[in-house]
Amino acid sequence: MLNAITISQIFVLDQDQALDFYVGKLGLEVHTDADLGFMRWLTINVPGQPDREILLEKPGPPRMDEATAEQVRDLLTKGAMGGSLFFASDDCRKTYETLLAQGVEFTDEPTERPYGIDCGLRDPFGNSIRFSQPLS
């Protein structure tokens, strides 16, 4: 039976811009960057957690035809089709301040919730990102 999630996927419009954001600003690391000929297989992970990757995929072949890819790009650009990523942080407010100083735009400031301190942002492509500091 299934026993682990190893790779999740989100769509991005520009993989180099995605690397700049996810690695350069959020501090994730490149796991795999391979030219497969028909696509660039680009995955990232949280440092120290190489068994859980995020595929930064451009809409297009081989997964979809060009007409469908154009529709996905249009919806992504409008913010209507972004994926979601959820991360944990040891100090939500400190992480928020660090990322804010790097120019990351937030949708929600750190807020105390029943499960911990939580905040949200979007990547340059409309994908929703949240991170929280769970209650001890």
C-alpha cells in the first residue's frame, strides 16, 4: 500500500524565477534540476528533508497540449488556479520579518490561531503559501 508522499507539484510560469523565489528568498534548496529533453524536471525541498520534493512545473507538454497549457497559464496569471503549500516554522513572526525584509509580499500577517501562529503569502505565479508555528 501507499506509505509516503514523495513529490508534490505546483505550476510556475518561469522556472528560473521560481528558483529565485523559492531558493533565493524562502531558503529552500534544489533537489533535482534535469533537462529531460521534453521538459525540465525541477524539484526543490526544505533543507534537510530531501525525501519530500516540490516539482516546479511549467504548464505544457508532455502533461498537456498547448491549448490546455495556455488556459492553465491564463488561470494561473489571474490567481485562479494556484496550488497551495504549507510549511512549519519554529518562529513564525521572525520568519515573517526576515522574508518581508527580502521583499516577499504577504497576504496575511502573523496571526494567533487555535493551532498556533499562522501567516500567508503568494509566490510570483499566484500559488498560495502558508507557514505556521504550531502550539507547543
